[in-house]
Amino acid sequence: MQACDSIAAIENGKAPLDAAMLDSMSTGSSFIVDFWKQHYLDEFIRLGGSSVKFLVGRSGSGKTHTLLLLQQQARSCGFINCFFSAKDVWLNDFRQIYLQVLDSIDLDDLISRLSGSVINRMGYEPSEVPAGKNFITFLSDSNDYDGLTLRYLRQHLREAFLDNPMMDNDFGQIMSMLVGSQLGYPQLDASNRDFLVSWLHADGTQKIPAIRAQGLAPYKITKYNARHMLRSLLSAVSLAGYSGVFVCIDDLEAMVSASPMDQVHYTKMKRDDTLESIRQLIDDIDSFHNVMFVFSGGRELVDNERFGFKSYQALWMRIQNEVVGAKVNRFAGIIDLDKAERQTFTPAMLVEMSQKLVKAVGQNLDAIAIDEADAERLLSQAKMGDVPIPLLVNQATLRKLQNTIKEGDNA
């Protein structure tokens, strides 16, 4: 069933649902995927940098496909992946982006890793602590627990979280308490722990007096401080030993759609708020560490002057490619996949793409991929029409497969 769904997705210009099929049929992706892996994931982002990129292109040009491949590469480089669609999540409130990133992280694993980093700072190995025991119990059993050791533990917790200039005060205090409880000092009961975790998840039902009772400053996570909270979360992710966070936001063209029937419908005010939120993220990105944002959407984002990026000059001035040459600049803020495909694809690559697709979905069928003559024709057709090359190849190959299937059914 999954293979059939993947074939249907491919024919309609969407990325295959099956991860193995996605990887096996990828051709020409090294132009963006390998380049960004080498220069961003392996180097700049992992070493503490941050970046915001945009992918635009026609439907079927490979935007989602590229994002999924980038996520595979990010995962192999030790990054936490966050992937969501602008069709499902409101982007005019940055708190929603913060929550999506938080939900992509296993909080228990994060706390465990942070606890291990504190144990290392104390001069021990996390593996030395027996299963079922916390660090304080382990120290007591080893006769290493005394007032001086406890002082050092408090000092390391303070340095990692409370005195961390990258962390919000309440965020750092909550992380200190959660990590300390994992280590055995101080112990938190289940209700207090749940309250602290709920605060991290921007629980709007919490009352200010209850927040103050936890020893926290009396405020909540809102759209106004969500970027600072995300910066705090990224600091914790880095301390935990991850390379960083790779955030993909797909289907950004939903913001431009004028149809009131869409699940997430952006009015002019919400669209402007979204563009302003992205503008603020770009302006603040240098204060972030170990994170890469990739926004992906249709060509209308740059072509539609009424609803797209150009309608909000404060954002467009920051992301437009000021120097436009014949070749695609892979370091640019906006990558045009339509232009990239014309620069990248050759007849031989189209044939290889078709052959990989046949191998991925053909199984035991006697299917024939396109040849170089077909590839030349498709390249010429792509120059004259509105259908991107990957979609043309997929449709041409799948039609041949479908013909083979029908002939087999009629035999």
C-alpha cells in the first residue's frame, strides 16, 4: 500500500512517502544537498553558526524531495530534525515555530544527555552510574558525597544554565531543576516536574501566582519572547551534545493562497505578521547558534508582488539575491530550483533518474525507462512549458509502467 501511495505521490509531483524509495531514486540532488551538507551542516552550523534559507520552485521541481534528503543528511550529522508544513501550522505567531521545534525533541533524552554532561564536568563518566540510581546516590554509595562535592554540583548547574547568557532566566532555571532532579539534587515530585514541562510548552492555563510559587519570574512564553526561548532551547541542545537543529518549513505558498477553504487561511494581517516574523528571525539569526532554517514554497512567493515576499519590502530587502548571474549561487539566501534544474540536468541524468524510478517501483515488471532521445525531448519541453523536469521524467516513466501493468492485467 505504501509503495502505491508513493507512486501516486511521484506522479502528482510530490516526494515519495517511502524513505528507501526517496533515497534510491534521487538524482542530481548533490547540487544543493551535498553542497549544503559540506558547507553548512558539516562545518558552519555544526561549529556554532546559524542560517536562514529559502527554496522556491514550481510544483514538482523537487522542493519537498530536497528537504527530505537534507533531513537525512542532517540526521547523519547529529542534528535534530524538525519538519512541518505551513498548511498545518500558523506562522504569524513565532511561538508556534518554537513549539514545533520543542515537540521534535525527546525532552527526556535531552535531560538525560544534559545530566551526563554535568557528570562529566564533575570528573565522572555517566556509564559509572548504575541503572536505577541517580548520581547523588552513586556518590553516596562510593563515599564521595560531601558538602564540597554538593557545592561543585550546584556550581556546574549554575554555570551551565543559570549563568548561561544564551538562556532566558526562567528557561535556564527550569532546565537546572529538571537536570538536577535527574541527578538527585534537588528532587522534584511528579506534579512539580509536570508544571515545569508545561511551562516550557507555553501552557496558557498556568496562573502567574503558580508560576511565582515555583521560584520563577512571573511571565509566560508568548509570541513576543518565543525567539529568545528558542535561542535558549538551542543552547540546551548544543550542551546536550547534538550538532544542532535543522528546521524545514514546507508549503510556504499556503501563505499566499487567497482561498478561504484552506485549512490554514492567511488574511492580509496574518500574512504581514508572518512576513514580519520571518524578517525578525533573519535579523536575529546571528544571535542564534547551531540552527538552520529552510523555508520552501512555490514560485508565487517571489513572482506574486501582491501577496508574496515583494509585498513586504522590509523582508524582501533582506532576502533578495542582489547579484543575479547566469549560474545559481548556492550560498544565496533564495535558491530557485527551476533555475537550478536547467543548470544541472543533462540527458544522461534524466535517463538515470528514470532508471532509478523504474528500479524503485517496477519490482518484477518488465518496464523500460526513457532513453536519451526521450530525455532530449523532455528537456526541450521543459524550456517551453510550465512543468518542471523531475515531474516530466516521473510522469513519462510512470505512464510506461502503468501501460505495462494494464497489459499484464489484460493478459
